[in-house]
Amino acid sequence: MLKKILCFSLLLYSFIAFSQEPNLSADAQVSIFTCDRGEELYSTFGHTALRITDPNNALDVVYNYGYFDFRTENFYFKFVKGDLQYYMKVTSYDDFVFEYKLERRQVIEQTLNLPLAKKQELFDALNKSLLSDEKSYTYKFIDRNCTSMVVNKINGLFGTEKIQKVDDKSISYRTVLYPYFENYFWYKLGINIVFGAKTDQNAEKLFLPIELLNSLDKATVDGKPLVSKKETVVQGVSSQPQFSFFDSIYLICVVLLLLVITNKLFLFKGYLFVCGILGLFLCLIGLYSQHEELLWNYNALLFNPLFLLIPFAKNNFLKKLNATLLILLLIYCILMLTKPHLMIMMPFIVTNLYILLKLNGRNPLKLLSPIK
């Protein structure tokens, strides 16, 4: 019992001491961590965190905006809807670094060249947020995440955008994100199906950790570099995943090829019906979700909700429906000409085109016998 009381007293004392926001000494430093990508989907793009250290106050803490609670009620619905709450948490430097050492993910630290008054202002603002509702924020994939929250805090010290994106702004968000899924086919396929037109806009916003690292290297304050020192605090180990047939486009190609070779009417209609369900989901999710990245999804032209009518359509109505679907598929192909995910969608484009032509009474390849 005595041990419990002692532990509680120490915890209470440390909390009170921290909440009093001590004055930083001249030896205090502010730095930003850029962490390499991880194996989990939520860590695919890396991470950003902010460190404040002051040896004279025995202070060395990391402010981390990347926390969320899997135990949140209706977690997945909230994530899809776009109102899932992320929050800031403070941890010790040692605990933060230890986690990345375990995962063998590189961590680069950039120490900022800030006057003491700005360091104190940032320290006070972070602690105020930590002890108020400001510690929570509604996560948005591009507009509000761990990187943008740190950028806003630093820029807020100056009342202007000292940190601006220096990477290529003429390419789309989808193009920027595409390489991150190079060895993760199912992630790549799913993301590119679900993401809509916003991700095809020019990537003008700074939202990725590596972009922040590059931008900090170029940022200046009063003609001086914002970064005074840059070092690697955790040496990462890059591991290339082993090739897996079951995690590649080849599996999709084989399955769709087998579908075509069977040359069965009920399988063709069943496949299109499943595509129609997916297309209906893509349309409805845009109405339900607050994620702007999911709006105006032209992939619904490929996985068309009108496919749901095919099993029930007959005679002239079926021909008119097929003709309409062929026109919409052609429009989709035109839209896709400049998109980075054209090749990954190509097996579906070819399969849908072939089946629609067959259902319209034509044999595009002249290889198969009439539909049985």
C-alpha cells in the first residue's frame, strides 16, 4: 500500500511540475524528427514529431501528434467518415527513440535556429494544447495530419509561412503517393480505387514528413537558415519485401483471364454485378464521408453502379444499357490517359470492355466460341 501511495505522489508531483511550464534556459533546443515509413498501413508515409530539450531543467520530451485510439467506438466508421479524433501526446525522448530502434526505422533530427523567446512561446503553446481540448484534432489525410500540425505550430511563431513546400508542386497528390505503395500491391490498388478527383490536383500542400524535411533544409528566418544542425539519431534498415504472386497484379490478371476463358454468361453477369456493388459504394461513400479525397470518384465509371441492372436486363434494354456502359467506359479511359494508376487498372478496363462487347453480341478477339 505504501508503494502505491508513493508512486501516486511522484506521478502527481511530476504532473504538477510539468503543468507549471518552467522557463527554458539559454541551452534549450527545439528540433523536428522525420521518421521513415513503417510496415503498417497507417505508417506507410512516415511520421513527424517535435522535440524540446533543456538540460538545465532536466527536460527532454517529444510532442507527438500521431496518436489515435483503436478502442474508439465505431472506430472504422469514424475513420471512413472522416471525423476520427487524433491527439497529441508527450513522451520522453528515450521512449520515442526506443520505439523506432525496435522497428529499425530511420529517424532524422533537424535542430531549429530559434531565439529563446520563440522556444519559450512554442513550449508554452504546446503545453497549453496538451492540457486542453486543443490536443485533439480531426484527422484529414492531406489537410490535417501529424506533419501539418507541426508545420502550423512553427509557422505560428512567426505569423507567416516560414516553412513552405519546396518539392515539386506541378505533379498530383496521387503521383506523389504512388511510389509509397511500390511493393504493396493491394494497398496500392485499394487506395487508387477509393481516392477520387482531389488527389489528382497539383500537390501544393505540404503534408508528407519527407516534404517537411526538405522544406526545413531550405527555410530561412531573417536571412539565416532555420535548421542549425541535422543528424540521424536512428539508423534505419531498409528491407525490400520478397516478391509474392499473391500480392501482385499478376494474380488479378490470372483471375480475370480465367473469367474470360470460361466464357460463361452467368459468370460474366456475376462479375459485373460485383463491380456494380463496388461502384455503388464509391458513389455513396462520397455522400457519407467528410474526406474530400473520396469525393467525385471517377473510378465509378469503371466499376459502374449501372452494372447492377445487367442481370435483370433483357433484349433491347440490355443492348442500350451495354451501349451506355461502353460509352462511360470510353470516357473513363480518356480520363485515365494521364493518370499514374492507369496500368494497375488496365486488367479491369480490358476485362470490362471485353465482357460488355460480348454481352452486346460481339466477339472482340474472335477467339472464343459463342457464349454458352
